[in-house]
Amino acid sequence: MNCTSILRAYASLALRCVLLVIMVCGFSVAAFSQNSAVLHGVVTDPTGAVIPNATVNVTTPDGHTAATVKSDGAGAYHTGNLTPGTYIVLGNAPGFAPFASKAVTLGAGENRGFNLKLPIAEVKQQVQVESEPLGEPGSQRLDGRRRAPVW
């Protein structure tokens, strides 16, 4: 065997190894994408108007956050690569009351649409009125001048 044939054999072996690595990685990505789930939808107000920049949290029933995303200008949100399981979808935006879904169960490879309708927040105002005592009854007039006490 000469040097050229040895180099060709090593090059052929190296090429086969590279192709094998690419195939294994490609199958791994495909298998991972088939096992994960996707949740997407639109965030709206009670009238159906979209709410841009709303925060959508996807949490496990015990409160661990699985994904946090913001809705886009059209009110749409998209979460990817969720592990199959049960989730609670939470939504909030300024001027709106928080939204919490019932349990949403996602299966492997599922691509589920789930829209959120945020209720308008209640406006609460509190007015506190304070006054100071005016003194003894009948001893002062409203214009601030003192007058003789009334007995």
C-alpha cells in the first residue's frame, strides 16, 4: 500500500464518522421536537380587542414556571418546547385583572391553541376626610373672627 491509498482510507473513514454524527444529531432533534408540546393563542379583552405586550406564564400545578412570553402587537403568543404534562396558563397586563386557566393538559407533539380573555381591572378609590376641631361651640365664627361665648 502506498501513502495515497492510506490517506484515502482515513479520509473515507473520517467522512463516514462525520456523516454518522450528523445523522445521530438530526434524529435526536427530530425525536426531541416530537416529544415536546407547543401552546399558542391570542390575548384579548372582554370585547375581543387584542392586548399587545401582555405577559403569559405557563406554570405547573405546583407553581413552577415552565415558560414566560409576551404577546406581540396582534395579541398573539407562542410557547415552544413544553414537556408533555398539565399546566396552568396565567395572563396579565396593565389595566386588566389577572387571568388563571383551569388545568390544560398537553400531550407529546401536541400543538394546542389556547386563547386568553383578560377581565378589566376594578378601579378602587379611597377618599379620606380629616378635620380639625373648631374650638368650643359658639366661640368662633366662620369668618375666623372671635366673638363672645354664648351662654
